[in-house]
Amino acid sequence: MSEPKVVIEKLERSKRKISIVLNWDDFFQLIKKVAKELSKEVKLNGFREGKIPFEVMERTLGRERLLAEGAERAVKKHYVDAILDNSIKAIGQPKVQIKKIAWGNDLEFEAEVAELGEFFLGDWRKTAAKINAKYQKDNFKVEEEEIQRELDFLASQRAKLKTVSRTAKIGDQLEIDFVVLIDNVPIEGGTAKKHQLVLGEKRFIPGFEDQLVGLSAGAEKKFELKFPEDYHSRNLAGKKATFEVKVGLVQERELPKIDDDFARGIGKFKSLEELKKNIKEGIIEEHKNDLRRKREVEMIEAVVEGFKGEIPDILIDEEVHRMIHEIEDRATSMGISKKDYFEKIGKSEDELKAGWRKKEALNRVRAALFLEQLAKEENINPSSEEIEERMNQMIQYFKTFGDVEKNLDLKALYNENKYRLTQEKVFDLLLSVK
């Protein structure tokens, strides 16, 4: 069997065109092999399964099908061989075009595919050192007010409730039934029974809780309020609505005294000072995490400025596709449709995509490629033990959702954690440069 004729042409925008000619003799041998495999699926009187002669298969299936089946097999084999033999870093699916296919003739086809070219990181160490120098002096200090706010929150969570017969005042907890109507029609998700709220926490739209002050158990009230102009549900923003409320319970909240006994009731703490110390350490840790995220964003924006290399369009298109999915998820969380979301931001989907391709999506891809290239050049690879430890943590978390664990794709989970750990280690390196 001879080698096919392969010609590789470099196109613009990081693409390659691979032209392949497979001579008829080799193509015919491949067709015969395909026919033999297909004979296992064909049932003909007088022939055993898989033992039907080629000439009979040719008459039964027809030359057109045999050519098509043989061409598909040839394209898969010889395209992959050409990619490997010529060290082409192909990404995505190739665009294949059959140029010539006929019985007794050579098979000719072309495959156009995006290629991941060479990338150059630039002087990333110098850039990283400049960014890190800005954060050398972190004079973060935890104020007593912050610790007290956390203590007050913990006390609020452990308040004792006492049902009272008086009218409601700020600080009380109410149990209410309510319905929200616009044009006398209940809105979606605007009806609730035995809903609990604490007057003064302002968890409803402005003015709602004020209307309930002074009401007692069994009281009913009907009033109108206007949803804020910037309300998260676009279909409600700025609209007037009627609220019908019935108070079921008025409960006085008795907050526990914040002292050593309170601290011991929280858990492992022996004293209030020990609890305060733990809260302080938690605030500091949260600050460090916030600061790291801020540094990571600033770092990657800076170092990719020196990153050189042509970005294949397919990677940008894939990132745009992911960003559209993020928009859909965001719209769902806001309780509106994708269409309403675009109206809210004043741009069409096509306008967003066009802008993303030029900036946001392009920058995301450049950042991902930079991190991948740096990991490769610096030989950064998490160990299998580290990956498995992170996997086990995730699996333990998934177990809290019942039978989710048995449906996990362990290979995908392994690769996802390997990717995330690699990125973390790359950022560790960037943030340590002096």
C-alpha cells in the first residue's frame, strides 16, 4: 500500500489546508475492507454472515454507497495521519470537502482546520514583579465594628421568638400571607403563605415593611407600592403593584446576651474572646482571598499585554458561545428571558457578540492561552495525588445532594480539577515573582 499524496498549505487566520490524493488501488482496497465489514450486517440467502463475496456486496449495496463509506473511512484515517506526521496542532473539527470521487479513480479531498500556532510570553517576570510590588505593604486592619457586626448577626440567628398580642414594631418577626397584583392579576412568584420576615431588615421593596408596622395578628391590609426602576425583574421595574397582606403572627425576638456562654453555645469556643479571635481571623482570611482575586485579575491583564501569537477564530467563537450561555444563566437568575435581558442593557445579541469578539472574548482566550503556555514552559503540573484529593473533596460535597455521585463523569471531573489546580499553581508562581 503506497502513501497518499499530501500537500499542506498555510492559510490566514491560523488555518491550514490539507489536500490529499489517495490512488485508486489503495482506495479500492479500503472499499473492499468496508464491504467485508458491512457483510456482517447484510443477510442474504445462501451466504453466511460476514462471508458474502465483494461482487455480491457491490450489486447489493451499490457502488455509490461503497464509495461514500470508503471515502468516510479514508478521510478519517489519512487526515489524522497528515496531522500527526506534520506536527499540526489542530483544534476543532476540520471542514472537509471531497474534490473528486468516482469508481476507478483516485480519491481527492481537502480538509481545512484551525491550528494552534506558536506563542511568545514576553517579559512576564518583569511585569509580574511590578504588579507584586504594589501589594507589598498591605496595612489591612480589622476594626472592632466589623467583629461586632458578625457577633450581632450570630445573635440574630439565635434569637428566641415569643408570640405577642400587641401591634408589630421594628425588630419583630412576622408571619404573613401575601399576594402581589398588577392590574388585578397576581404576578408570577408573587404569592406566599406563612412567609417570615423581620421588620427593619429591608428584604422587600422600599416601603413594604413600613406598611406592616402597627398591625397585629389577624389584621389585613391592602396598599400600593411602586417597584424600583432598577428592580432586577425587568417586567416589574418601575411598575405600580397592589399588595394584599394578612398577618398571621407577631413575634418578639429576644436576642441572646453576647458573652462567654453565648460563645460556648456557638461551638468549640471556650470564651467570647476566643470567638472574637476566630471571627477576626475569618475576616482577615476573607480579605486575603479578596486581595488575591484582585491581584490575579490585575496580573493577568498586565502580563497578557506582552503575549504574542495569532489567535484562531474558532477559539474566540467558542468563548463567545460560552459568554452567551452566561447571559442566559444570568437572565434566568433574574427571572427574565434572554430577550428581556438584552432590552434591559440596550443591546442586541449580535451587537454584544461583535463587541466580545473584539475585546472581552479575545482577552479571555489570550489569558487562557498565556496561562497554558506558562505552565508548559515552567513545567507546572499538579500531581495525581493533589488532583485526586481535590476530586474527593468535590465528591464528598456532591454526596450531600443524594444520588448525584453515581452520575458523575470521573474522567471529566479529573480533567477539570487538573486544569483548575494547574491555573492555581501558575498564579502562585506569578504572585511570587519579585
